[in-house]
Amino acid sequence: MSGDAENDHGAVVESNGVSEAKEDSPGGASESLSKRQRKRLAKAQQWEEQRELRKQKRKERKQKKREERQTQGDEGAEFTGRKRQRREAEPSSLRLVVDCSFDSLMVIKDVRKLHRQIQRCYAENRRAAHPVQFYLTSIGGQLRQNLDERDKGWVNWKDIQVKAEHFQEVMRKEDLVYLTSDSPNVLKELDETKAYVIGGLVDHNHHKGITFERAQELGIDHAQLPLGDFVKMNSRKVLAVNHVFEIMLAYLEKRDWREAFFTVLPQRKGAVPLEGEEQDTDEDTPPKQKDQEEDEGSSDGDSESAQPITQKGANTQDQSDGKQKEKDTAISQSKETPQTGASTK
């Protein structure tokens, strides 16, 4: 019996000209490969054998494209890709700093959100008409770990200064202006010799006023964006890091705060222009989106536009009239019912 078992273990079965080596199953029984399994193995083997060939073909295609671009003549005039846009950019001397010293106040979920906001800032600055001098300071802790684990290419980012030190150790105190919505000072113009600091914190209003307190503790200048001069919002005037960053970039390009705000602010913020400025924004707002924004603005009483309020009042009146008619009909039917019963009786 033992000799037969050994022969079965080493046996080779010939089927349709294909040799199949038997494998021992966990229970000791041997099973041959199915036709589908053989095909999969053959495809996998062919894929591995052609790996170098595919690599060589990719190199040839890249080389061909490179030669075609070189033979086009005036490459700079015809090529309209991102590299050409980058060459036409006029860098600004203004410095924008994301203060990442609030790492210990955030849970990992919020740290990841901050990571995505920083990625957005970097991408927007790379394609901006007037890119700023971008600084990340106090990098460390959870944020640094998240960057290393989820975005390993961040170490190769260009046109950005990443510092483990606090921003006060990197820049002069008199050049610093902390941007915080709690500041009583309103920013009217940008001074491109200054370094504007944005608090790198995602806290869902758990730490209200902390950036303003930090600026006061450090004894540096502080200011808020002139949001209240141009915009009515349903929510608090606290914006995400990337929104503040993008508004600053937009202002450097347009030199108009109102345009900068309405270019960047998300619709979910319920942002509507102040009284007397609605006409210009209607042209760029699709009808559906405009109606939604007006409804959102009027729901909390923040919108100063008369149209959505009147329309809402009219709708309420129509609904009340309809309810009154239904009530009158029900009363009349209830009166008719006993009379019919009395006559029948």
C-alpha cells in the first residue's frame, strides 16, 4: 500500500497532449489542474516573459514623441501645455505660511483633511498666475507621518519651503501677519513684503479663537480677510486652509477682493453678495445654482435679496389658501352627511 501511494504522488497524467502534475490536497488526495487553470498559468507565464518587451516598447514610444516635439519647430509657440503656462507666470514676493503647530489638537481624521488641503494649496500655487513663496512650518507629528505614509512624493515638491521650525524662527517678527477671522483688523490691501500666516487647523469649531489668541501671545500683527465687506454667508466666516490660500492667489491676479471671494468660495457656504451687488454675480451663476444659493441664504435670514423672501412668502400664502379651501370642503361635506341621513330616515 505504501508503494502504491508513493507512485500515485509522483504520477503524471497525460490528457489531450498536456502533461499535468498531480498535487496533494490537504486530505491526501491528488487533484489535476482544470483547463481554465492551465490557461491562466499560461497567460501569467507569457505576461512575465513579455515584461522586458513591453518596457522596451514604452521607451520607444516616449522617444518617438520626444523626436516629434523637437521637429515641430517653434515648440514654445505651439506647445500650450502646463510647462508653457508655468514659464509665463510672474512669481510674487508675498509669503504665505501654513502654521502646522496645532498637530496635537487634531484627531487623525482631521490631520488627513489638513493634508489634502495642503496638497490643494501646493497644486493651486504651481499653476497660479502669480505664485507666492509657500512655507510649511512646524512640520512634524501626525501630519509628517501622514505625509510620509500617504504621499511619499511630497519630499520632491518644488517651490515650497518645508520647515520643522516655528515660523517665528524662520522669519522676522515685524514681517508677520496672522490671518484670523477673530481679528478686529480688516485686511484692505496685500503688502507683498509681508508674510501672511494661515492656521493649519481642522477642528470643526472645537477651538474657537485659538489662532487669534496665538497671534496675541506671540505679539505679532493680525488681520481678517474683508469678507464681511462683500459677502453674506450662512455659516461662520471660518474658511478652510486651501480656501484662504486660493483667495490670496486670486486677489494677486485680479486685484479685486469681491472677484477673489466669489471665484473661490464653495456654494455650500451659502455665500451671496451684499445689497446692491447682486446684478454682476447673476451673469456667471446658472439658474438652478442661483436659486439654490438664494434659498440657502434666505433660510437662515442672512440673505438681503428681496426676491427669494417675496417668493417664499408667496409660496407660503398659496399653501395656506389651499389648506383653507380643503378645510371648507371638509366642513361642507360633514354638514351634508347628517341631512342625507335624516331624509332617509
